[in-house]
Amino acid sequence: MAPIAYKNTRVLWEDHMKQRLTYLGFFLTPFIPVIFYVVSAGTGYDAYALSIVFGVYAFVLVCNQFYLASQPAFLLKLLSAKQVRTLHSTSPLLLLALGGTHALLKLNVGFTLSTTQAVIGLLAFVLFFVGILSALMLFANTILTKRMAFAAIRTNVMTKGGLTHQKARAMHNLMVPTGLLVLAHVVLASTSDFTYNPWGMSMLVLWMVYSLLSYLNYRLSGRKRRGT
Amino acid sequence: MKKQLTIVLLIALTLPLTAQIVPSASVDPKVDGIFSNQEYPVVEQLRGMTMGYALSGDGQTLHFALQAPTKGWVSIGLGSNRMQGAHIVIGFDALTSQTISEETGRGHSHSPSRDKIVKQQAIKESGNTTTLEFSVPASLYAGGSELRMILAYGTRDDLRSKHSTYASHTIPFTK
């Protein structure tokens, strides 16, 4: 019995380490394009550089949202389906905080909402805010869901809005065009100029395209298969 | 009395320094958006652009002019050989209206500057060329041994589109 018990403990420990490393990778990998962006901008350490850090990090989180929503088999080997869903439902809060700070820092150093690129960014932020808030209110399973008062509000909103769980989830797909909007915002940024920053820019565009395609593939063909 | 004397001495020492950083024109350039012959004692050709600069007769003002082969925006950035950190004076002549803005270079972009240093400014489009002229207090840049700058122009009448040509240049001070 002893060797089996030892093995089980080791397997558990290995799983635990794998999960830790996966979370670490999830939150550290956005720094790879961040480094490319900051170095290519050559700004030094100032508010503008910080705005780049927050903006690029937030964008990678947006891409990750689509990737997480596609329930990738690779990730499901490392984390449980519940953990993937939890990551998908909690990281938007970080995304909003980073996106909002990015915008405030840009405004602080004198940038204005006078360009198409900035307006697209604002629009994407507002749509993400509404999308995330409505998901939180209507169908996401969070710590709030277990509270009676919140459940009552949710039921009330769903009834008055004539919504079903399926309809609310379908509405959440509006995040896909919003993802394309934020991609346009990033591509139009001066820091994404291919001449100065080919690697950083390519990373972000490819990661967004791959994440969106993964999600579309999941929605169109893979949902049932992966669910089993 | 001693303090006042020190201040007078410091000013007296500073004046000749600022007065020598770049050549002066016999007559101070007229900031009117027209790059006239002999208006600037130093004229440089940089990637199709013509730049002139001069120190005013009293040594207090630095005059700059940039003529570029464009109907769009024209710009001079002072204090750096790249956009980051440069104090950028950028403008365009939309014929019915002229726009000139002082901006701070940030990475590969720029945003309106909080510090306004330009004393006089003018921009004029004539044929296929646009000329930007402006002046700034010489004391702002007299501290070093050179003045680094960037020059650029774009094809559109705005302040945000990317340059079509740019050049960097360093003016060595003669002091």
C-alpha cells in the first residue's frame, strides 16, 4: 500500500505544480510582447511606458479570454474545466482595470480622444465593460451567484428583459467583434508600427487571430466533442 | 548689494554664452512662413528638406525654418535626435486655416505639450512646398554644447499621420 500512497501523493503534487506553473505562465507570458513594445518605443521609465505595459498586457488578456472560452484540450490537461472557467470569469476584472489605467495614463501624458485609434479603443473598452458586467449579472457563476439577494436580482433582470440563459450567453458573443475592435486599436497604435516593432506587433496580431479562430472552431464544431 | 552684484555678473556671463551658440543673422529672420534667401546664416539640406536657423541679434532668440516638399504637415523637434523626449513644433497649412502645435515626443508618437515655448510661429503652403518658421528662447537650449533635433514632414493636413520622410540633425554650438 505504501508505494501506491506515495505515488498518489506524488501525482497530486505534480498536478499541483503543473497548475501553479500554468497560472504563472498565464500571467507572465503577456510580458513577452510587453517587453518588445516597451523596448521598441524607447521611452524609458515614465507614465507613457507604463501605459504601454498596461495596454499590451490588457490586450493579451483579451486574446486569452477567447482562448479560454474555446476550452482548449491543451489547457484542460493542465487545469480542470472549472479552473479554466474560473480564469475566464475572473481575469476580465483585471483586464478592465488594466485597460482603464492604460487610458488614464495616456490622457495624463497629454493624449486626447481626437484620433480614430483612440476612439476605437474607448469604444472597445465600453463594450467590454458592458459585456463583462452583463455576463457577471446574467449568467456567470461567481461568488455572488450563491447570495440570495444577487440571485433574486438576476432572476428579476432576466424575467423583465425576456432573457433566457442561452440568449444571454449568445449576446456574450458580441465580445468577438469587440475583440476585433481592440485589435484595430492595437494595430493603429504608433507603437505597433511594423517598421519599429515587427516582433511585438506580429505576436499580438497572431495571438488574437489564433485565439479567435480557436473560439470559432470551438463554437462551430468542437463544443460537444470537448465537453465529453 | 552683494547678491544683486552676483546676479548681474551671472547674467553678464550668460549673455555672451547664449550670444555665441549659433551664428546670428545680420537682420533677425521674419517669422512669416516664407524662407527667403539670405534670411538665415546657416542653411542645411536634409533629405529633401531645407532647414535654416539663426540666433537673433540680441542673442535671446533662436529662429528656425523648415521648408519641405509637401502640402501636408511639417515639423521640427528640438532637444533630441529621435521623437522620444523632443519638443516638437508641428504644423500644416490647410489654406483656409493654419495649425501649429507644440507637442512632446513619446515613443513613436507625440501628444500636446504642457510647456509652450514658441515665441513666434508661422506656416505657409506655397505650390508644392510648405514652410514652418518659429522662434524659441535661446536660453532653453544654450546650456549644452549642441542642439539635437529631428525634422519630418507628412503628406496630410493633420497632426497625427505618420511622416513620409524624416531626418535627424545636430547643431554644434560655436561657443
